[in-house]
Amino acid sequence: MGQMLRPWKTVLNIELGSNKSVFQQIADGLIAEIMKGRLKPGMSLPGSRILAEDIGVNRKTVVLAYEQLIAEGWLEAFYKKGTFISEKLPKQKTRRNPRNEASISALKNFSFTAYHPGIPKDIPTDIPLIVFNDGLPDVKLAPLDELARAYKRIFQQKARWRMLGYANERGEERLRLAVARMLGMDRALNFNVNQICITRGSQMALYLTAQVLVKPGDFVAIENPGYRPAYDVFKHAGAVMLPVGLDEHGIDVEKLEQLCKLQPIKAVYVTPQHQFPSTRSMKADRRLQLLNLSNQYGFAIVEDDYDHDYHFGLRSLQPLASYETAHNVIYISSLSKLIAPAVRIGYVAGPEDFIDSLAALRMTIDRQGDPVMEHAVAELMEEGLVNKHAKRALAVYRARRALMAKYLDLYMKDLANYELPEGGLAFWLVFKKPQNTNQLAEQLLKNGVQVISTERFSFDEQPLNALRLGYASLEAEEMERGIRLIAALLG
């Protein structure tokens, strides 16, 4: 055993002054050597005095490490014989080159479903980016000071301890009440607190809705082009997806009715307020036709009202869920776009028994939301600050929408067709000549402009030859330079 001693100095790399105690470093080092297969079952270890001298530590430290490993089952001690690697441990294969792909693949003994985010992993940081997002609000306008003060007040309350334990899986009743009041006053929606579930953003609301609503093999219709994350959510729930085209009034209800006659449709997902990605609003006649089809064929309508507050007409169109004939509508919306994307508060509203089931499912993946944040947001809503912020932000976005239209007229009139959107925070440009927007996005990124390629919005693999350009977060100079660069590449 004497000839084994010298390597211990390098095998056990002890760092004095480390946050980890020396005895723990020795124990972890020995475990690592066992797992690598260099210390094999039955192999004897140096005596505690010899190992302590060899690595330059106190003997009691080595004794403590040995005792710990014996207690954990890594080592065995035999009277008058010494300390050994436990014979009960399975033999570990020595990995000569852990980076070798063949050896790594041999360790992958389980399969899994690979999900792909569809966004670039690496974005160059050496040049400032002009970002045309898919229609996000400007976080610089968010009422963060008011929110921070409300958050602090909640923590300073004497009864704050009540918010630090488990809360209602539907979300704080105070916030649900504030949301119900807002929906009633601003959107003509009559939901009580038990018909609303607060979630961490509208995407979570959509995921839970799909899981509760859909069984594997169910048919779900979706707008085409449409919102890819919704398509993916329903598909992951086991749905057979049926893309349905659009016209200037919204989803093609004649095509939808033909599909209903061929197979039972379980649900239809729509974005009627400002269709994603085309930005068009579904007109009243189409809304009534869609609701009539829902009642006739018994399918649910999942209404995603993702940016209701940003409408530039004299008044916003009321949600499908507000109509008297809306018997099968599940309504999803969010406060994240109204306050700030980082404030993850969405909600889903629908029949009480449906919300009961959705809340029960929510507990399996996320016991509850953020009670303190929910109380803070509820306070802002109660004091009218959220509504005040929405009006102030809408005025800013109205001006930026006009500026965006001006630059599009100046640089893109001969290259693309577009309309002034009635609402929402993005323009939809349809190119006059075919364009691969994946390639266009790559070229633009090299020039400091980030856009979202739109091939992913098409579910029947037909090229859209279009771009969705969010404008709300851009200053005038960025907006003009970005549009000019896009025009230069297209030209």
C-alpha cells in the first residue's frame, strides 16, 4: 500500500479557506474517485495517520471523513485490518475520455420529448440591437414605482405572515375580485371570483386550459396563420390540430363548419380582439357566426384576449365571452402586458366547474402564485392606478403607431402592403415579392436589427411572405433606422 501513497496529494485536492470544510473535501474527493472507478470495491485505504501526513491535514480530520463515509455506506472498517472501499458498491466503469461522444451516448438510458423554443440562442452583443418584437409594451412606461411602494406596504402590514404560507390555488381572492370588477366595468364580462383562476401569465393559463379541455385524439381548430405557442400547447395535450384560414373578418367560419360536419371539434382557439399575427379585429357578424357554430356543434371557444386595452378606436370591441350566446367560451387574458411582461399575472375565466378542475391541475405543477405580488397588483387596481397607466400608455402608443406608419410609408410603400392596425402593438407587413423571413431575419441580425421570422406562424407550411413588427418599445430614431435597414435588404 506504501506505493499508493504519493498520488493522494493530487487525488485529494484540498483547498484551505474554502467554504467547504476540509473533512467534507476529503469525503467528496474519495466519493469522486469511487464513482470514476479508480477506487474499486474491496480496495484498502491508507490509515488515517498516514493519509493525514500525506495530504498535510490533522489526523482527526481524516478520521471524521472516514467515519462519515462509513456511515453513508461508501467505506467499511474491519478491526485490526483497516478501512476499505465497500464491497457492496457496484463496480464503476472507468471513463478514459468523458468527452467521448460514444461513451456519453451509452449513458443515455432514457428517452424524452425534445421541445424547441423557436428563438435564436445566441444574439450578438457587440452591436446595439433594434428589436422589432411581436408586440410587447414599453417596460419604461410601467408603473414600477407605484408597484414597488404597494409591494413594500404589503410586507409592512402586521398580518403579512398570512401571505407567507400556502394560499388559494386560484390566486388571492382580493386580486380575483379586482379582476372580476375590471372585467365587468371595462369588458361587459360577468364572472364571479370562483370563475377566475390567476396564473403566472396567459401562457400558463393557456397550458392549463388545454390540459383540462383536451384528451388525446381530440380535434382542435386554430387560426392560420396564428399563435405558434397555442398550437404547440394543444398539440402537446394530444390534440389533432386543424388549421383554419382567415379573411378580413376573422376565422373562416364556412371552412370551420365544413370541418365540424366531418368530425367532432372539441375546441377552437381564436384571438378575436387583435388577431395574432395579422392584427385584424374580428367583426361583429363573424363573432356571432362563430358563437352560433359553437352552440350548434358543442365545441368550446378558447378566447385569448392578450392585449385588450390597446385598442385605438372610439371604443374596444367587447370579448366573445360577453355575448349572451357565449355558453361555451373560456376567456384568457393577462395583466403582464398592461403592467410589465416581468409581472407574471394572467388569468383564465370560465364555468365554475371548469375552473375547479383547472385549479386542481394547477396544484400539481405550481401550488400557487405570488401572493405578495398579487396583493400589490390588486392594490394598484383598487386605487385606479392600473387604469390610469393604461390610458397614459395608450396615448404614447397611439403616437408611436402614427410614427411607425409614417416611416413605413416613407421606406416600404413599394415593397410591402400593410394597414394601420385598429389595435395592438404591432404592424403586419405582407411583401409584394416572395421572401424567406428566416433568411431575412439572419441577414438583419448581422446588421443590428432583430425581427421574428414568420414561417412558424403558418401551420400548413405555406410561406407567409410577411413580417410582424412590434413598435411600442422603440424610440423614433430606432424605428426609422430599423425600417430603413429592412427596406435596404428587401430592395
